[in-house]
Amino acid sequence: MYKQYFKFDHSLYSDFLKLIIRSRVRCFFQNQSIIRSIQLFSNTYRDLELKVLSKMPAEFRGLKSGEGDDAPDVGSARPADSARIGGSAQHGSLTRPYSQPQLSFPQDRDFDPDPSSTWISDEYSERSPLFGPPLDQEKRTPSDNYRIVWLVFYMLGMCTLLPWNFFIAVNDYWNFKFRDISGNSTHTQLQKDFTSYLAIASNVPNATFVLLNVFYGRSFKLNTRIIGALSLMSTLFIGVILMARIDSDDWQDWFLYSTLIIVVFLNVCTAIFQGGIIGVAGKFPPHYMGGMMSGQALGGIFPALVNILVIAVQVEPADIGFYCFLVAFLFVLVTLAAYCAVQTTQYFKHYAGTLARVGDTSSLLSSSYREVFFRSWKYQFSIFLNFCVTLTVFPSVTVLVTSQFSDDESNVFSTVYFTPVACFLLFNCGDYFGRILASHIRLPGTSRMGQNVVLGLTILRIGFIQLFIYLNI
């Protein structure tokens, strides 16, 4: 039918070829997928079909029975179909405004509920919606009832430092595992060096994968990183719990190596998880990011309190590690379940799915890493030096400090609670309150003078390394 009509109007045939070529070139230069190309081609063909039918003479519209059964009836075209199809402004008697539809495809979403979808992100995952089509910004913003979403972010922040803090808090457990089984020595070399080994096995892979996450983490979907990392963390904690029940007196070296290997993988998961959860929190209002950062500090207070509670109920040193790691395992499981459940709330869907429009290439970062570094190098160097000084003495040096009244066996605080309270609980409380004060007291500011003051104070902190050496070690 169309071939016969093209003999009467060759311009329509030319339009047909031009529309096909234009749709393919457009998809190529916009780097669209094959699925989008097919969708655009289908719309183009449907648009031309209506155009042909609207301009055909009456003798060609009256088809014989059996011819062109798939041809649309222009006169009976519904407004809904016209708005859905899109196209030119007018087609004879068929008048409808042109509007290019906002297409949404599963491969452009950061989280697709389809189990057959790939776990690799096709775009910048921190900027793309977590799931579903973008919601209408004109609609009324839902409320976070009972601050459930904020509490879940608080728990997620706690999980970022939970493995590290639980491992360093159970000092009595490690002293029991690496004790001299013959009873000839008060402190073995493994007891003195273990916290240093633990710090290296924790911080080196953590820092390495934090950097890798900056450059390559955006290639993977946020939910894949978060849920996958939490699942693997809970699995590794099961291994730690089982090792706590094994008698390792005859193979202390192998127990050390096995523990450090688990610590390495735990901190790899922590780095991946932390990078992912920061990307999710960035889609929400600022105080959700603040709640997550405060949760990181509380992630140090919580293990310290659990350790003190276990000691207070007079649990044997051999069992301290088992109960503490069991609590950590259960907390990670609860947090994973809470994160999966909170994604069903309207508040979470609103912010996780609307801050980045599908196909919006302007949301990609235009600044290079080099430009960002030169603009903020003073702050970055201050943060690096701050953590470097802190982790140099904590906990490898501070855990060796003892009370001056430790020889008095009647002094329970000096002999039992001094290290858990003075070393771990006091440090993490200071970290927690410091984060809270920083959100209210924003000094010395972001000016050049303020940057120099922050850098100068950070350099002065190097003197604390020498002061800790003079303590009662």
C-alpha cells in the first residue's frame, strides 16, 4: 500500500529515509543503547505512518479486505495514542502538539529489580537514580515518619567502623589468645605486636580500596556495593566467631595469620561499603549525611561499651571475643535488613530516585581530579596528616599504657577497666562530641587564612606522638 502511494508523493519517501538516518545518528552521538535506538525507530516509523495516512487520497484509504490489516485508523485514533506516539505538529485532520517523550530504560537505572539485569552501572552511579523512574518533582515531598530513614543512615554509619572498633576493643581476648601457655612470661611478643599488625592489616587495604573506589567504584551500582559488602562482612564475622571457639594454643602463629587475612577482607568490604553509602546519603538532605558521620563515631562507642559490659558480667577472657563478635554480626544483619526495608518507603524512593534525571548528561562531573585537588589540597593534606598521627599512636601505643596504680590488685578500675575506659571509650567519646561540635562551630572558616590555620594546627598534632611515648608504658 505505502509503496504504491509513494509513487504519487516522492517527498514522503525521502522524509521516511531522512527520519530513519536522523534517529540512528542521534542515538550514535548521544551514546544511547540499542534498546533506545529501537524505541526511537519505532516512534519514527509510527509517526511517518500517520503522516502518510493523513495525506493519502480517499481512493487509497479505502482498502480492500485483507489488505493492510495492521494499518491504523486515523479517524479513530485516540488522544492518548497520539500523545504517546509523538510526532509532527499536524497531519491533515489530525492535529496534536509535538512532544518528545521522556524515555526511561532499565539499563539507565542504578538499581533494577529485574534479576536478569547486570550489576555493572552504565553511567555515573552516584548521580543516577537507585531504582524506578524518576518521580515528579512537582508532587508534594513525603515526610520521614519517626525519622526512620535518618536512623537507618545512622546505623549504616556505625557499620563503616564497626569491624575495626570491635577488633581493637577486645584487648583482653587477644591477650588470652596470644598468651604464653607455659606461664613463664607476663607479656609475649605477639601480645605486644598484635595491635600494630592489626592496624597495618586494617588501614592499608582500607586506604587502598578507598582510592580505587574513587576512580572505579562509580562503574558498579550503589546497591550492589552496599548490599554485597554488608553480606560479605556478616559472612566474615561468622568465621571470626568460629575461630573464637577454637583452641589455638598450639598454633598461635596460624591463628594470627588467619585473623589478619580476615581483617584484610573485612576492611576491603568496609571501604567499598563506605564509598557506596556516602553516594546514597548524598542524594538526601544534608542532615542525613551528618547523621551518617555521627554514626561512624558512635560505631566506636558501641563496641567499647559492649566490651565493658562483657567484662562487668565477669565473662572469661576466652569468651569475650565470642560474645562481642556475635553482637557485631547481629548488628550488621539488622542493619542490612533495615536498609533493604527502608527502600520501600516513599521518602527514600523520592530522594533516591529524583536527584538525577535519566539521560541527563549534564549531571556528570566536568571538573578533573587534578583541578579538585589543587583547589582543596590544604584540607586534603590536613585530613591525611590528622589520621596519620592518630593511627600512629592509637591503638598500637595507647593500648600499652597502664595505670600507675596497676600494682594495687584491690583497685578494680586500674587493673580491669583502665584500658577499656581510658583507651577506647574515652577516645571514641571525644571523636563523637568533636563531630557534633564541628557541625555547630564552623571555625576557622573556608577562607585562605582559615585553611592555613587548619593546616597549622594539624602539623602541631605531630608533637603528641612524642608525648605518648613518655607515658607509663
